[in-house]
Amino acid sequence: MSAPSVAEDAEFVRLNEADIPDICSLDDAHEGNGWTESQVLASMTGPGGVAYGLKVGGVPVAFALFTRVLSEAELLNFGVSVRLRRRQLASRLLRSSLRELADGGTTSVHLEVRVSNIAAQALYAGFGFEQTGRRRGYYPAEVGREDALLLTLPWLEPGLGTG
């Protein structure tokens, strides 16, 4: 029998203010210009804000920041430890987060993703997200600006195939 994977060992949790430094560290490592602690705090504690994560040994290794309004949610920021990529953590976190949102009454989820982030686009497509638009020059890039694709998961139900 093989050893459990990191994704299996990781504990799905609702993140809180004590996790903000770790979230910022993960975000900065994968983006190079991550959110500040005050931005993360505002997203977590603002109206409808919720943060989910995966922890290994009590330390966040992945995070998902959402805001909810009525039956809709928007994924504001999402990241996985650079050293733990390609181990199904992103899939596990997104699946668990969508389940929690659906169980809380969310029926659709929206997000923006960089045009250049092919891996993230594939992840979201695998969960049923569909492109609904494009924002030209939305993200800063090494040179100039980069477009964002607008994606929507049009329908969630509690217990619906996200588990």
C-alpha cells in the first residue's frame, strides 16, 4: 500500500485572521506581487467574506478567498504552495470550497483568471466553469498589461458532484 498523498493528508479548514501572514506568503510566492495583509483581512472580514484553506501540520499550504452576495460568490484569490503544486491540492481545495459554498446557499461562482494561466484555466474548466467575458488589460504584467478571462460556474447544488 502506498503512502498517503499530500492532498489526502491536508486538512480542509475555514481560515481566520491568524492565518493571514501564511496566506500572504503563499500569495506573494506564486504571484510575485501578492496581496497585503490588510487586503486579505478586508476580504476575509468584509461583508460576505470567507476564506478556506488546506493545512498540513497546522500550516496553510493553499487558500481560497471568496466574497458572497445573496446566492452568488466570487473567487477573489486562490493559491497553492509553489513547492506542493501538481499534487491535487488545488482540485481538493476548490472541490471542498464549492461544496461549502453550495451548502451555504450559493448557486453560482464567478472569477477572473489571467489569460496566461493555462493551468488554472484547465482546473476551472474541469469543474464546469465557462468563459463569460474578457477584461482587456486587467492585470499588471512584466511588460504592459494582461487580459483577464471572466469565468462562471453557473449552477451549484448542495452535494452536487463536487465531492
